[in-house]
Amino acid sequence: VADALANVGLDVADTWTCDADTRGLHCILNASLELTPEESGIAPNLWPAGLLLLWEWHPGREDGEADRGPVWLWA
């Protein structure tokens, strides 16, 4: 995803990824990409503090929780 953003002129300022499991039952992959006006060239009037893209992938279901798949969030 960072490469795709860079190809359209949005350089990612910072990234973070993590893989884990839930009680040994299901694999989880989390990632975040940070875009800033200074480093990424995003509009400072729209996102003066930057834009954080969060991604979570969780294939399974824990007791009492809904099924999940890939999810994108932004802040």
C-alpha cells in the first residue's frame, strides 16, 4: 500500500505493522500508515496534523465477537 501511495505522489511518513494471534486461535495482522503535509504532500488545510490509515485483518471469530475480515479505518 505504501508503494501504491508513493506511485501517486503520496510518500508515507511512517509505517508500523504487527502480527499476532488471539489465544493461539486466529492470526491477526495490523498495520498503520502515517501521511503528513510536510513529508507526504497532503493538503494541510484538510489534515493539518496528518492522516493516519489503520488496517486490521482478523479472519476468525472469538467467543461473543462478530466475524471479521479486512478493515480500513482512518483518523
